[in-house]
Amino acid sequence: MDESMTVNFYSFAEMAGLLSKKKYHDKASIVGVSTINVKFPRKCQGTYVATKAAMNALVTSLALELVEKNIRVNTVMP
């Protein structure tokens, strides 16, 4: 679980944090890659779906916080 969280969530959170610093943003966009399985999970995907759901929750929160800095935050969910 820790490895999945590191790959799918913590790395995205760290990158978003770095990109939202003042010297990097000028109408920037941050896009994370999630999965549609967050909405329609299948068997044996609990950990994977949980890490991507955490990313989606973070993206929603960051989008509200960073709009003031003209930074868009979204996910694509193939």
C-alpha cells in the first residue's frame, strides 16, 4: 500500500506543491492521471482505486485553492 501511495498520490502531491510556488506559476495547469475505476471499481483493485481517489480529492481541493493564482488543476480519468 505504501508503494502504491508513493507512486500514485505522494508524487503527484509533491509535484503540485512545487509547481504552485510563486516562481513557477503564470497561468499554469496541473493535470493528474487518475482512473475511471474510482467511479466504477472492479474486484481486486482496492489499493489502486484508493490511491487514485485520494488524488481526485486532492485535485478538487487544490483547484479551489490555486484558482487565485491562475493555476488550473484537473485530472484525466481514462
